[in-house]
Amino acid sequence: MFGDLSGMQKLGSESQDLCKQIRSFEEDLFSRWVDRIKKALQDPNQKSKYQMTGQLMEFDFNHKEGGLLKVNYSEKLVTLVKDARVLGEHGFKIPKPVHDVTENAKKFYKEGVTLKQVANFYNSMGTQMIDCQKPMMLEKLQGFEFIIQNPKGKNNGDSSSVTWNDPIEIDNYIR
């Protein structure tokens, strides 16, 4: 359409060069991202951050503020699922080891994020409530804490827990 304007060929050529540079930059960033994730998945100290292990939720009594509720679905896993989804939508092929981890994490992504929101609410509740509200919430909080410590509702000290291995059990636990 603008082919008859002077300098149009030069603009077209420079535009194509710029597009090639951008694509090369994107591919380099993707390659570094893949290498970083693969390296983390092979490192025993980092690999656990990309796995869903143990009980869904538990109290962390080792925390300096004491008794914080934590969800055993790491932020690194949440970030990995989001990153892999976006990169896949932009046409990048996610390598099998990374794809396998993200597919497993996606099965429980919604539940993991929901439980993280619950934990965040619980952990900040003490600072969000005014003092006169606290006695009204005590019974409900004790019931909630009982469920966290006894996920299957057993009162006999049985340490049965709900883990990331059973989707039906997870769904029942969240309800």
C-alpha cells in the first residue's frame, strides 16, 4: 500500500530485522527459563518446592509468630503453572519434565489456590478483627482448627490426614 513512498523498503527491512531480534530474545528467555526449571527439578533441595506432598494444610508451630496455617502447595508451583500456561499459549513447547510437573499441579491448582486464600485469611484474622468480635468467633475458630488437625473428623487422636493423592478426598475436605 505504501510501497511507492521513499524509504518504505528500508522501513520494511528494518521491521523484519526487529521482529527477528525480538523472536530471538524471546527464545533465549524461554531457553533460560526451561534450564532454570529443569535444574530445580533435578536439585533435591529445590525439587520439593515443585511437588505436592503431605497433608493439605497444617499448622507451622516453628514459625516465629507461632501456629501459622500453611498449605503444602508451594508458591513456586503456582508460578510454574501460570508461566507454563502463558508460554504455551504463546507457542512455546514446554519440555516433558516441566510439562509433567505442571500437569500434575494443574489437577489441584484451583484447590491449592483456594486453600492458600483460606490460610491467608486465617493467618491475618487476628489483626483484622476488633477485640469485641473475637469472643464471637472463638467457637467457629476452634471448630476450624479441629478440622485442620483432624482432617477426617476423627476425635480419637488418629492422625489420618488428607493428602494431595486423592481428588475426591480433597474435594470433600474443602467443602
